[in-house]
Amino acid sequence: MIGRKPALVLDERLLKQVRGMASIGCRHDEIAAGLGVCKQTWFTFKAKNPEAEEAFEDGKLRGKISLRRTQRRLAEKSAGMAI
């Protein structure tokens, strides 16, 4: 192989990391840092690997669901959260 090894390798471990970071609201630059690459490398990787974009979107949606559940639970106990 000529050149350097790929900075990111698409595997289940990476997808799980991306989902996890996206689920807590990490932005693209934060996910790139968490993966140890620059933001441009992350964007290029996502463009070439739709599964990575899907993992990011899935994580974001799961994070929103989790937040809504927490808000609803708090609203049942606090009038301020219900407003």
C-alpha cells in the first residue's frame, strides 16, 4: 500500500462511538476530535461512508428522544418544566 494508512476505518466500534457522541449532542468538530482526526477528515469520511452519516443522524435522534423523556419526567414533578 502506498501512502499512509486511513485515518478512520469503518467498523462497528467506530459507528458505536459516533452514535454515542451524537446522542449527547456533540457537534461535528467535537466528534472529529473524539475520533482523533481533523474536521475535514471527518467530513470526507462521512461523504465516502454513508453508514457513518446514518450513525450520526441516528445518534442525534436518540439523544433528542432521551432528552424529551427526561423533560417529561421532570415536568411531572415541576411546574416550571411543564411550561
